[in-house]
Amino acid sequence: MRPIGMFSCPLTIEIDLERELDTNRNWKRNVKLAERNNLKCDPILQPTPEIVNEIVSMFTEMAELKKLGYQLSAKSIQELMQSPGIRTLLVSNEDGTPIAARIIHIHGKHASDVFAANSNLARDCGATFFLMQYIFETLKVEGLQDFDFGRIPPSSHASDNVYVFKNSARGKKIQYNGEWCSYRSKFLELSIFSYKWFKLKKQRY
């Protein structure tokens, strides 16, 4: 049965790479801003410790700003970046300083979002929009069919900004199958829901 509360996220946004991108005006404005700031995007073929530490540092800045409840480990990120199907892209400003990064996974004709890391410097120059535009255009040239933006729903807390950003790409909203459960008693289900809601203070999504 569907559990009380449904704490797992049921929504993602998918970009059809076989069609022309139909981003909103804010997206287009930020891409032009990035171009005026002479930003540069490069794929990372060899994840050196320096690059890994830069990504972890950028993610830490982003996590503090968006009040995320987790951090990245340099060791796990380096192993992830060296895994099959994983691709990492890094945006630098005109001074050569890394300001944004994206880790994606490619499987056949499909790509999906894994991790994003944006420094505070990336917020004022359109770096994230520029990076995603680069990813979409590159994957389209390579013949991929779609890009899954990763599960992120609208919300009433800080992560709603992430949803607003991804939704500005005007992709197709797709609902995942979601969460299912099997409890021996209704009392046990209510107890676990109460623990998640009142003790762990979990958000709905």
C-alpha cells in the first residue's frame, strides 16, 4: 500500500534532447550573462585530487546556502568520477577559477543528473544555466535522446529554488512510481510516520 506521508519524491523533469530546447526567458538571459562573463566549460577526463577538492568545496558552499542536510566526501566523489558512464563537467570564470560543476551519468541513449556543485561566485554570472545549456547541446550532438534532471519536486522550503531552476528548462514532468510499504498493523505504520514527522522532522519531499 501507499504509506502515510509519502516521504519519497515522486517527480522528475525530463528534457527531450531530440527536440529544440525551449527554455524560458530567465534561462536565456542567464546564458547570455554567462557568455558576457567569458565563462568556460570543460569536461574533466582525469579527476585530480585538486579538482575533486574544488568540487567538494563548491558543494559545501551550496549546501550551506540551501540548507542541505548532507555533505560530499572527496574519496567517494573521486571514485564516482572514475566509474563507468560517469561524466564530470566544470565551469571556470575568466580568471580560471572553478565556480560550478556537474556530474552526470550516461547509459545508452539516456543521461541523468547525479550531483551539482555551485560556488557562491556562480550565482551572479549565470554559471549553472550556462553549464546545463552546454550539457544539453553536447549530448544532443552525441545523439542522446533525453536527460533526466533527477527527482526534485516543488516544495515549501529552500530546495524549491532547485525545482524552479530545473523547471525553467521547460522539460516534461514525470511522476515516479514512488514509495510502497507493507505493515503488519496500522498502529506500526502510524508510529513510524510519527517518528519520521515529529522526531526526524522529515519534509514531505
